Amino acid sequence: MALSGTEAKVVNSVDELSKSVVIIKSRFPRNVQVPGGQPVQAAGTGFIIDSNGNIVTNYHVIANAIEVDVMLKDGRVFKGTIAGGDKATDVALVKIDGTNLPVARLGDSEQLRVGQTALAIGNALDLPGAPTVSVGVISALGRPLPGADLIFEGLIQTDAAINPGNSGGPLADLDGNVIGINTAMVQFAQGVGFAIPINTVKWVLQQVLENGHVARPMLGVLVADINQAIRGHFGIEARDGAFVTKVTQRGPAAQAGIREGDVISKVGPYTIHNTKELIAVLAKFSIGERISLTFLRGNKSYEIKIKLVAAPA
């Protein structure tokens, strides 16, 4: 039976991309109160990003694991080493001792459009055999993940089926370019899955490969979202922004003159509506960079220059 043009494109993309998709078996310590308890095992997915054995997966797939096994599509099994990761974005890097490995081609998530075809590939339900493939569309961009603590909320929403075991696997476009990492499904909904944009993943990987961890710039403040209680107690009129609850001594914010009770409203060209936006925006800048920052104190707005420093690992 001859395949249509679109079908042939899907099949060819899946054939090529699945070569780089791996099964990850992580073992975790059982509760120490159980005498002689055997480790708990969980299964996830990953994909190879260079021929020397660097593999991307979700942080939650390998976090706190005492042992990681990586199985390639050709059946070979390697012991994996956790090379680094970032809980805040749910991205991790696993290293295996391999050479000339098949590599996934990474795309550009900034170019995505709602409605374009998306292919999800992964170790769904830990079923034996080749990776499971599902096809759908990109349903939305820039989504938050319900009930999660991820600080980068610009997730890709897709209706391509994502099931337990898919975590860490690639979400790809019709040409087989990886556009995201499948990270979660919503159990109370149907046809709603989420993926971390590949451009976020690239940024995290660069940090991990260069530093062994993600180095984020910081201002040296603790902040809170503005709500009715804060507005009433402190007598502030602002409804949006990041309310400064504490200023670190000798930190960048303290040196620039920011005080407790100020409201950060803008960083560089970006308007700040809440604390998560502030954290996400700061990641767009470099450690040591001098940036403009606008804050409210009472009814007055002030703009200052502030030099970012590295947050503690």
C-alpha cells in the first residue's frame, strides 16, 4: 500500500528520529525504614544530542536515582552517569560511554505555530519493543503547567498522546526536528500534554556543559506576588509587579538602593507582572551584565542601573 505524501513524511521522520531515542531505567532507594528493601525502578525516555553519548531527559526521570541504565534502539544497554540537571526547568543531562551514536536534530521552538503537526515519541507505559509514536498538533504556546513549580512556564501544549514513560522523549515537527521535551500530561483531561521548548533546553544544556549546573543571574531580593492582603497591609496601589519582601545585604539590589516594600515593575524592556515573570526575565540576561530596572516606591517610579551576580548553585 502506497503512503500519501504526508504519511510518508511522518514515517520517514519517525524512522530517523527514533534511532536517537533511548529508554531510561532509573533506580531509586526504597524507604530506608524498610529493612533489606530493593530499589524502586521507574522508566522514562531520552534522546541523544551528540555522537559521544550526551542524552537529554527530564530532571524528574533521574532525580535522586542511585543507578541509571540507558537502552538504545538497537538493544545495547549502557550505564548512565547523571552529568547535571535543572529542577526548575525539568531538564537533565545523562552521559553514556558511547561513540558514533545516532543524534537527534534540534529545531527552533521560537518558530513554532499553533496548529502545526507534532510527533511525540517515547517509552509510553514502558511497553516492550520500539518507542511509541503519537501524532497531533501544537494546541497552544506559552502555557503554564497546572499545579507545577516550573519557573519557566512557556510550555508547548499538544494533543499528541503523552503517557507515563513518555517523560524526557522528543516532541518533533513534521521534518523530524526536535522542538521540545515531553514532560507531562494532565490526568483529569484528555488530549492535553505539555513539552518544554527546545530553546529552553538548549540554554540549560549549555549551562550544564559549561558549569556543571545552571548559573542564573540574581538581584539579591526575595519577592512575592501582589495580592489584596499585601496591598492593604502596605498601602500600595500597584496591582502588578514583584513585591520586595527582603533585600540581601551587600547584594546588587541593596547596592542599587532597592528597599523592602518596593515593587519591581520592569526589567530591561520587559514588564513584570509577578514573581515567576521576574525569574524568567532575569534568565534572559548574563551574569555581570548591567541592566535597567524600574521599581515603584509609594506613588513614584524610579529607574536604576543594576549589575547582576550569579545566584548560589
